[in-house]
Amino acid sequence: MNVEFSLITIVAVSFVFSYLAGKAHLSKVIGFIIAGLLFSIPAVQEIFVSGHEILLSRLANIGLVTLMFLAGFEVSGNMLFKQEKSVIVLTFLTTTTSLVLGTLVFLALGYALPASLVMGICFGITAEATKARALFQLKKLKTRLGSLLMGTGIINDILGVIFLLVITYFFTNNVDFHEIYILVLVMAAFFAGMTVHYKFDRFSKSIRFVEKLLLFVVVPFFFVNMGINFNIYSLTVNFWLIIIVIITATTGQILGVFFSAPITRLNLKQVFLVGWGMNSKGAVELAIGYIALTIGLLPLELYSALVITALVSTILFQVIIFYMIKKYPKIMK
């Protein structure tokens, strides 16, 4: 297949799946993940990927940096200051609990310390854009729990990237300039997105156009490369690994929220809801997992498990929040 047709097909397929995800009231990231997994099928790779691997890898790096820019672009610093104390406490406890629990579980399973730490870091990250979409649709974005969920997501994303940089520094000896360059670009892109959010009208037609152009034309190549690196066989050999990853990720976040309850004044229903909200994964977690895989910090089966966890946790969060708000209309206050 000629390269032009392959690139157009990748963009078109990604657009269709993201559009369908939106119609199902799910995050567009879900659509991109599914499209990327489609290109993990050997027969599909043979048609659309074979012979273009180097080009797609380069485009994936551009897509990764663009994705992190858009992740930063979603950040609203105002959410940090609405409940500053509660946000700081919740962020510290959920990040710490997820990091410690994730690291201990995967050390116990026989994985190396760097890989175990990366898993703990990824478990502590939450998808701000996914939460924002669901909360906006439910008209709960400006509620007390809405502000709490959004504020913690901002700090979690930043901490996740910083922690990865620290682990890379201490646990890798042979990282070449290209890999360090990508790490620096990812961090710079995230903060550049935050800066653009403050400097320009977030909802102007021109800004929205550029955002959609980057999202649908550039970002898909990251998810396709994610799919190329995804190995379903590594999960079918050890299906229980997926279950362990999902349970550990969920438990770490819910425990962290539970420990924060005396300060954040959350009741048990709210703890459960916020815990699932914090467990919703997305672009930043996948980006960190992808970088850790390419650097050699994360084995393929754990990376593949993270991809499935991002898909499952994001869908479950949106199902749970719609159900709980319908059953308990005042739960967000």
C-alpha cells in the first residue's frame, strides 16, 4: 500500500472511531485507542503499516508531543484554587497510595523496580479531559466534586511527567539523545498548552479549529503506533495480568480518596464516585507508558495491560458517574 493512502486511511479510521465514541457520550480518546488497536491486527498491519514503520514512528513522536500539548491545553488553573486545600490533600494521598501500592504489587509479581515504579506512576494519573467531558454533559463541572476532580487531574498529570523524568535519570544508563529529547519536548509541550490556554480565548473559532485539526490529523499517529506496539498475545498468555492491573489501579485511587475523606469531607458514596473519577485513565497515562516502553523501562505485557486499563477505566467511570448522579442527584454538592 502506498504511503499516502496509508496515512489518509489512518486519519480517516481514527476520525470515524472518535466520532462514534463521541456519539456514545464517551471520550474521543476511547475512539483513538480502539482505532489504534485495530492497526495491531497483523493482517491490517501488513496492508497499511508494512514498509512505513520508520515514517509512522516519527509521526507518532510528533503526535505524542501534540497530544501532550492538547492535554495541557485542557488545563484550567482556576479549578485548582476553588478548593485548594482539598485538591492538594487529595492529590497527595491518591498519588502516594497508587504509587506505593502499584510498586509493591508488581515487585511482588517479580517485575523490576523501574517497571513497578512506572506502573505506580501511571495508576496515580487521571484523565482530566475525560472527566471534563462527562461533568460538562451532566452540568456538574462547577460543583464541589467537579472542581475537586478537575483540580486533582491537573496536578496528577504534571507529577506523572516529572516522576517519569526522575526515574529515567536514575534507572537508565544507555538512553540516547533522541529519547531525552522526546521527554523534554513532552514536558515543554504540556506547559506550552497550559500557557496557550491562559493567553488565548479557549473557545474562539480559530483556536477550536486548530485544536480539532491537531487532534484529528496529527494525534492519530501516536495511537496507531501504540497499537503497533500493543501485543494481544502477551495478554492472552497471562489474562490475569489485566485483572491485577485494573484492580490495583482502582484500589489505589479509591483508598487514596478514602484516606482524604476527613479533610475533604466526602461521604462514602462520594468517596466511591471520586475514586472512580480519579481512576479514569487517558492520554497522559498512555503517553508515559509509551515513553517508558520505548526507553526500556516497561516490558511489553505491562504496556499492553495499561492500554486495556485505560480503555476499561474510562468507560466504567462514565457509566458509574451517569448512574450515581441519576440515583443521587445531590451527590456532587
